[in-house]
Amino acid sequence: IEEDRAPTFAALLERGRLVEDCVSSFPSVTPVASSEMMTGVGPGGHWVMGMNWFHRVERRYIEYGSSFEATRTFGLFRAMYDLVYNLNLDHLSWEAQTVFERLGDVGIRTAATPFLIYRGRHRHQLGLEGLVKRAAAAANFRHAVWGPDEFFYGDLYASRATGCGPTFTRPGTRDEYSACVGEELVREGAYDFLLFSLPDNDFHSHRHGPEAQVDSIAKADAMFTRLVDAGGGLEEFLSKHAVVLTADHSQTPVEHALPLADELAEDWAVLQPNTDRPEEAEIAVSPTSRAGAVYILDTGRRHAATHERVRIRLHDTRGVDLIAWLASEDGSPVLRQGVGLPAPETLEVVVERNGFEFRFHPGGRLRDLRGNGWAVRGEPEALDGDVTRGRFESNEFPDALSRVWSALTSPHAGDVLISAADGFECVDWGGISHTGGGSHGSLGRGDSLCPIVFVGCGPDRPDRNPQWALRDLAPAILAHFGIDGRRPQG
């Protein structure tokens, strides 16, 4: 905006209200953050845990496409099946209703250009033709899905003919596909709520670094302007539309690769992709950009010993900034089996960083910026925390207590979670990191803070909320349509 490269976004900012520091999820990666945006709950409620995670029941890795090489490692068809079908219809908890589901239940017409979280109330059949259809059949892509009323997922699903081209899967062309579809929807007045996704900025920053985003945001502005023009220009468009402009995370520069799986393979049998003998593995390792997870596969007495040894090894691993895990009342690490956990009131989170240890769980008298109560003990320096005046604050790790608690109480969380140090990114299972570019995923503010602009909706005084989070977006959208979207804080 300052460089006059995003005039339409600038006009929205002039007419709207800005929140400069909305906090993303942890891990701050798109599947987790998109789930939080669309459900209003963190990973402890929606269950999606990263770009890569280990499914304890199915005893396999879930890979949503960390890179093309990672997708190929796990099998293109398997990874795409997880991304297109299982993410929405299996991995995303059915108890965490999406905005599309909540709006659809009261007859509000919904629409979305391609977005990871799409689950709604309208059934859509696979819509392929010719060679692409035969390839999809080979990949077992044959099922209908439940989505918004107007649903567009590139080659696979389209609720109406648009003439917008055959694909949205090629990076760098997705914004144009969204804009083409969006223009048609605006002209037809085909929705009451539209989720308009512009994903190319993320890819551009991954490749060229965060400083290069001026170009990709300028492109995003141009694509949004196509919607505005289809609606008769800005004034007419805003007379009929409220707008929420936001992102799901930010990015920081990557200078060093963190080969997390290779580091741990020096001491343990690490579960390999697509192995025929998963029972021989001692641990599973899930790199998820600038965060990661270790799953302890040993059970019984060996579990606690392996858990401790893994933590010690991680402390000595260059590029690991902090580690966190769940502990029981007696201080022992929680043994996870299946998707169950002990009662939350018997658990606490342990965070270790720079020689400090900090423990916490919900329900105490110490308040965070969002008003949640916490019982804490140990050294808040582990999270760069300040606990003066009866309140916990951390500038370096915003909303840290809620984010880490929600991440670790997700049924699919690793036994030990890590957040990478500045400049480091975990190498994915395809051997890829974004060294020389940008990435995200950590608990740190550089990966975690994103803006929101409310135009014609949202609170009159957003500054009255001292800490916005992605889980506030779904309630704000629902409230605009007269639906009570409030959920318990946290």
C-alpha cells in the first residue's frame, strides 16, 4: 500500500478497521490455520495438526503437500486423496462445524474458490472429462463431497461451468483461477457469503522470500479488483458486500535446513514413508515447515525412557528453539494411544527453552491477554513471558499458552512438539526446505502475526480486543449473518 502497488486494498483500509496483529495457529501452517479460521476452534478442537502428521490409528503419515517431492515420496495419489477427501471428511473433526455448515443450516447461500477447508451442506459430484477423468479414476478420485452451495476445486469439482481453464493446481496460476471464478459468481449474485482465496502469495514468498511479497500482494490486489469491477466498481461493490481481508499466517526468511528426521535417525529407528513394517519403528517424525513433531511409538515402560531421551536429543539439535509436551499429574509424559487422552484437568503442558522450564494448564488465576485463566509454575522465561500484574504476556510468542495447549491436546498431536529457531526450517520427507526463501510454522511472532481489515462488518472497536486470533474470524462472520458463533475462549 505504501508503494502504491495495492490500490484496492488501500481503499478497503481507508474505509475499514484494521487489526494489525491477529495470531495464527500453532503450528502456523495453512491446514491448521485454515481449519481454525473456518471452525473457530484451534487444533485441539478441529484435530488437523500440520502439513505432515502421523495417524496413530492407521499407523501412517498424513502428507498434504509440503512440496512436490514430499508428495511424490508418499505417493501422489495417496497424498492428493488425503488432501482432497480425508482432510475435510475424515481428519477435520465433525464436532467442529465450519462456517459453510453453520450458514447452510439456516439457508444462507455459500460459495468458495479453491480453499483447503470447504466442508458444507451441499453435495457435489466429481466433474471430470476425458483423459483427466481416467487419471482421477486411477487415483480413486470418484467420490462426491460435501461443500458450499457454489464450490470450485479446479479440475475436480465445479458447481457450474465457468470457462476458467482446466486447472488451479499449478503454483503461480491459482489467483487467476480464483479471480475468474469469482467474477462469474459476483456477476450472477450467486452467494450470500463467498470465501475468495488468493494462495499464490504464500508460494511466491516461499520461493523468493518475505521481502518479495510486494509483487505477489500487488497481484492479489489486482485479482481482487476483478471482483470489484465485476460488481460495478468499489462503491457499488461495497454497497452490497461486507469484506474481511486477512491472511492465515506470515513468513520469515529461511537460511538453514533442519534435517529433523535424519538427526533423530542416528539414535532411533524412524518410521519411513510407505514402509511395509511400521511395527519395527521406534519413533515417527513429522516435519511441518518451521515446526515439527515426534511421535513415540514405544509403549509401556519404554515410552517414558524414549520420551526423555528424545527430548535430550532435541535440546542438542541445532535449529530447535523450544520443545513442548504433555505431562500427567505425577510429571511423567502422557502415553498417547489411538486418539484418546486422559481428562484435561489431569494434564499440564511443559515447555523447555534455553535451559528454562515452564508448566501450565487452564483454570488458574493468571490471565492471558484474551482473558483465559491459567495455573502456572516454573520459569516463564521459557516463553519470554512476563507474569506481572496477574497477567501472562509474551511479545515473542503471542497467545502462547492457548496455542500450545490446543496443539498438544489435539488427538493427532505428536508426543513432543518443536518450534524452530529463527532462520531454520525442517526438511520435509521429500528432502526439501525453503532455504533462501521464506517459511512459517513456528510459535514465534514472525511466523504468527497477520492483519485483518474489516469493512462493513466486525466490531466497531476492534482495539477493545487486546489479542485477536484466527479463531475469532468464524464468530465474526456468523455474527454478521445474525448467528451466534461464540465459542468458549481458548
